[in-house]
Amino acid sequence: MTTSPLPALANRRHLAAFVAGCLLVTAGVLLHLPMYWMGRDDGFRLADMPMDAEMLWGMAAILAGSALAAWGLLPAERLGGRSIDVAVPEDAPLGRAHWRLMVVLTAALVIDVMKPASLGFVLPGMRREYELDALTVAWLPFSALCGTVVGSIVWGVLADVFGRRASILLSSVFFVGTSICGAMPSLGWNIFMCFLMGAAAGGMLPVTYALLAETMPSRQRGWVLVLVGGLGAAGGYLVASLAAAWIEPIFSWRALWFLNLPTGLLLIALSVFIPESPRFLLRIGRREEARATLARFGSVLREGGDAPAPAAIAAVPRTVLPMTGALSVGGLASGLIQFGVLLWLPAHLVAQGHSLAWSSKLLAASAFLTLPTVLVAAWLYGRWTSKGALLGALALAAAGLGGLLLVERSGGGATAWLASITLLVIGSNAILAMLLPYAAESYPAATRGRAVGWIAACSKIGGPVAQGLTLLGLVPALGAAAIVTAGTTVAALGLIGRFCVETRHRELH
């Protein structure tokens, strides 16, 4: 049994509005293709060409269609209602509905991650076409990364207002609309559209974690969240690299943006297999739909005093603010590692006299540990302790940063560099895999979307910081970057240890 499109929307009028909006956005994108195809005899070069009337009408259609689709997804019912909770059997096995949802959401995250991952493959071709220097072209990733920060916050709020599934659908509509970046003739339009693309991509991950957390059995929830997120991230980078290798040589870098059209439509089609969160359905009073969804996932409703709360229910911290602050610092540390230290590391190694080939091989050897790290992190998080696993990841990252600082000052050899970088890569990948799942398990349903979105934004803010320093020509020395990042990581270690709670095998509060 699959989920029909109607229950995710308020009524048939809203469904019609959403479908009409999707058609308008798709038509708007198709109106940009003729200008793109006109450049086929010149390597699809469109730089400095004037926009034609079809492109302008296409932009209008995309704006109107996006607004119409968003209205169609807005629930007609008010949030609130009786105190009703969901009882999930702690030892319930994963059924067909669980596995199908895991597969579909992994595919959704692959599609989501491949959008920003394509940036690295787009920049060389864009730089040649627009004849840009290294600093000017850096505005593109800066804009996209700023978009991911804004998108994580906005989509987190929308997930609590529109619903989890509806937010995924709205993000998919934006994916389709932002594919016109491939036809933009000017650099300014490319930068603006990349911001919107980043905003659409930035919100998918926290919403996915919120939905998974609210549908998985308590005992299975932790490792499922970590595994789905990790596989989605790894798969997204793989698909982006394969698309660049197969498509870009034939249809230029612009074709990588146009992939947003089919992949966005595919994600909308896959949404028939994605249920709305039963907790959100209960909040807007759609009780029978919530009951039917819960039955598919082996859960039941628990109302008021019908049954005592089980001993396994998660303890709510005395105040949410210290916990949010602790997780925010953890996200900031993760972002500074990923977008700062690891991004600047190759240039620092070359500046110290090492060859670019040696530096690339060193980082590539460490990168092979990404997938094993995700698998081990999922096992530790779900089978050992969620809080302890996250703290262990932070400790490994801090050790790696300390090792980099020592090796950089002592002029160590390849073995010392490899050991330090490996510790850092393992720790940072483990933090990425566990931080948002942990946040999704730590907040109540009413604020889960915006809370996870905020933590996700904190984890991405290192990107704009690093790119901003690059644009200003203020890239710090490796030692200074390692000291600041290590201090942030150690602070996160202490704060999370003090203010956060264990979530393993506990019901969501």
C-alpha cells in the first residue's frame, strides 16, 4: 500500500493547486531550454547574451508556480489540539513500510546532496566561459553555501508548519525551478540562482531526519538515521562526480544544473511512497490519517490518561536553551573542519613544499574511510550509546586537529601527516553522520523541524566563513586555523557532555 498524494495536502483544491504549480514551474524551465540549445555549436557558451522573451516568461511562470505549489501544500487545519502521543513498540522489527521509506529517503538525500556537490565540477567550466580569476569565481560557492544556511533554517520552520512530507515536496519544486541556472547568461544571475539552489538543498536533510525519527521503532531509530544520512551524502557526491564525467564533456557545465529538472520531478514522483509524519497529522487534527499511517508502521495512538507513559520515554532537559547552545557549537565545529581546515589543507601542504600530487593522494587515502566511518558510526550510535558515540567523534576530531598542529610545527613526514589527517577525517565524518540524528531525537515534535534546521545551519555556516575569508584574501595559516577549530571542538565536547541527554532506545518526547 502506498500513500496517495491527497492526504499530504489539505483537500482536492489544494492538490489541484500543487499540481498546477508543478506544471507551471516545469513549463518555465522548459522555456529556458531553447536559448541553451542555441549555443550548441559554440560549446553551449551563453556568457553575456541578452535574455529573450521566452526566458523572461519562463521566470514569471516559475515564480507563479512556486507560490501556487506552496499554497497547495499549506495545511488548512490549525496546529494544536488534544494531547495525543504515539506509542512505538520498542522492540518492533523493521517492516516493509520502514525499509521502503529508508530506501526512498536515501534516494531523496542523494538527489539533494548532488546539487551542492556539483559546484566543484561546475567551477572550472564557468571560470573559462566567463574568464574569471580564482577570487571572482569563489562568489559562486559562497552564494550557494549561504543559501544552504538560510535554507536549513527556513525549511526547518516550514517542516513544523507545512509538515515533513510537504516540506520535502516544496523543496523538490524549488529543485526543478532552480535548474534554469544552466541557462543564465550573466555571472550575477548564476550567483543568485545558486543561492536559491543552496536554499532548496539546505533544508532537505533536517526535514528527512525529523520524518525518520517520527516513524522508526525506538530500538532501530538511531542507526537508521545515521545510516540513511551517511549513505545519502556519499551517494550524492558519487552521482555528482559520475554526472560530471559523463555529461559535462558533451553538454558543458551548464547541463549539470539542468539535471535539477528530471531529478526534482523524480523526487516529486517518489513522494507517493513518503508518508506524512503521524505526529504532525495529529497536531492538525487529521486523526484517522494518522491512525492509518501508524498502523502501517506498527504503532498505535495513546491518548491522555489511557495508558501510563513507559519508563523508556526520553527525559526532557530542564531547559532547551543550554542543549541547543551545545549542539550549535558542535555544528559550528563540524563546519569549520569541513569547510575550513580540510578545504585549506591542500594549499597549506603545497605552501610547505609538498607537491600537489602528494597532497591529493594523502587526502584521497583518508577519503576512502568515509563509507566505513558511516557504517561504524551507525553501529555505535544505535547499539552502544548515542551521546557517547557523538562525544567520541568530537574527541577524534580534536585529536586530529592537535596532531595537525604538532606535525605542522615539527615538520613531520608523510606518516605523521597521514595519521593526523585520518583522525580528523574519521572524526569529522562521524560528527556529520551523528549530529543531526541526535538533534532529531532530542526535541519534541512541535519544534523538531526548526530545531534540527537550526543545528544544520550551524554545521554549514563554516562554509560562508571559509569562502568569505578566501574572497577577502585572509585565509589563515594552518596552525591558526587548527587552534581555533580545535578550541571550538573541545568546547562542543564539554558542552554536549554537560547539557545533552542519552537518546538511545528511548521514545521521542
